[in-house]
Amino acid sequence: MSDHVSETIEIGVPPRVVYDTVTDVAGMGRWSPECTGGDVKDKAAGELRAGMRFTGHNISAKARPWSTNCTVTVADPGEKFTFLARAVGLRIAIWSYHFEPLDSGRATRVTETWTDQRGRLMHFIGPRVSGIHDRATHNRGTMKVTLQRLKETLESEHRSA
């Protein structure tokens, strides 16, 4: 059975604003303590859609960089964004974000979920690459930080807009 970790936060901006920010994968490094950003394969195609690919760039607290090849599996603006991350052709994880409208659509409950997809080989290789041995516990902590930073940034930007 694979590990599954979720974190939820309420952000005082509409779901589409939060969705657009999260799906700007190049900017994810503004909030995440581990992901430094991403490169969309077909930038000219506009916003991310199911089937599109991007490379996610990461660095651990021990300054160990690695990248994942990601495929968007769900892209429902303002509702849900999900992608599958792979490395060396092997499944790593499914990342998903759910955006639930609150306060008549003026606020959003965001749930970020990580589902471990690693097989035995990647369970062996992963800690050697990233330096992280308990990935579920680590991801729970980084998800909390990411969501809190996202909340602070968006609410600050929305107040001043």
C-alpha cells in the first residue's frame, strides 16, 4: 500500500486565483521549500491541460538537486490540478490540488495531496538522491510550509489589488 499525505488550508481569494497560481509551475519555488520551479514543455500552448508535460526541479535541504518528468492528468480550472511525477521513466508520485469555493466563491479551501507511487527500486534510489529517508513525513512538513506561504502571498497581493 502506498503512502498518502494531505494538507489543507483556507485562503481568502477565489478558487481560480489560487488555481492559476498553483498551475504556474515555474513559480512554485516562491512557496515550496523543496521544489524550485518547473519548465513546461510546450509553453506556447497556454495554460496547463491534461496530457501536457513539465519538468519539476527540486533541491533538498542537503543541497541535493534532482528533477522529475511530470504529466498533467487533471486540469479543471478553479477545481482540481493533478500530475504524475516520474524519474528515469519510473513512477514517483501523484500530486493533486483540490480547490473548494468558500464564502460564495470569495475564498478557497485548498487541499494538497501527495500519493507515493514508488516501487521497490525507487524506494531504494530515492533517499540516496534526495537525502530524504521518510518521504511521507518530509512531504507533510513541506506541504504545510508551501500552503502557508501561498496563503500569505495571495492574501497580501489580493488585499493590495
